Amino acid sequence: NLHVYVDGACVKNLCHISIVPLLAAVPPAWSVSLGADIATISSDKDTTEPNLSPDAPGDAAQNVQAFENLPLEGLSKHTMNITALYEKDKINARLAYNWRSEYLLTTRDVITALPIFSEGAGYLDASIFYQATDNIQVGFQATNITDTESVTQMQVTPEGDRRTRGVFVNDSRYSFIVRGNF
């Protein structure tokens, strides 16, 4: 039998829900070391800010536009994290997928003076570690296994028209790790 623990809370305009599957009191032997966590955060209201600071108002002479009703910087409307875990004896492993919807990087880029957005993206990471002795652990980590592209866009009109500003990949990274605890 599979039981599910659900926890959630809302603070101001952000809601968080965590779903953790729990195995029954007498689970199958193969599943004793498995775990999972699913967490999502959603912004349930539109919170906005202008792209102007008091010391740098819009100025036609400098060709700087004022954009109103921009979302808060760095805040995605939706974020989801899904993690699968395995731990038994001297081995522990983790597989995690993290995704977030688009978000505002900056209200005013230093080069273009335009708002810059990052498109939504997801990243897959994994790790496995072996406890060789009481003090030594060896392992392998992989980040951005799927070579996810990061795409940024600049908003060119107050109405919301956008143009691609940059596309890049934070390459996959694979690491062999030795940890000592003395």
C-alpha cells in the first residue's frame, strides 16, 4: 500500500505544496530504501513593479522607456521539483528534476535599458555515493544532464512584445567526488 503525505501553505501571494509518498507498514523488501519528494510553488496573484528607480526615471533624451506592470524580479509564477531517492547500506542515490516557468531577470538591462526575461526551463541532475569507510565517501554527480538551453528575451514595447536576446547552454557537468570526514 502506498500512503501519501501532503503538506501545503500559502504566505501572501505564494503557495507551496509538498507531496511525499510513504510506504505502508509492511512494504515489499525492494522498496524499503526508496523515497520521493514532489514540491511545487505557485504565485497566485500578479505582483508588479515598474522598471524605474527614483534616481533613474524614464528620460526621452536618453531614449529610456518606462515599463509598468512588470512581474517581480526572479519570481516564477510556477516552480516544480521532483526528487527520487534511494538509500540502503552504504549506497545513496538521488535523481532530481527542477523546473520553473519564465521569470523577470532584471527590470532594466544595463546595455539596452529594457526589461529582460528568462524563458521557463527544466534541469535534470543525479548523484550516487558509496560509503567506503566510516570516514571516506566516493561518488559521482551529474548536473544538467539534458543540456537544457537558457533563453533570455528583452521586452521591446510597453505592450509586451519581446525579442530573443541570448541563448546559451550551461553544459552538462560530470564530477567524481571523494569526501573525507575526520
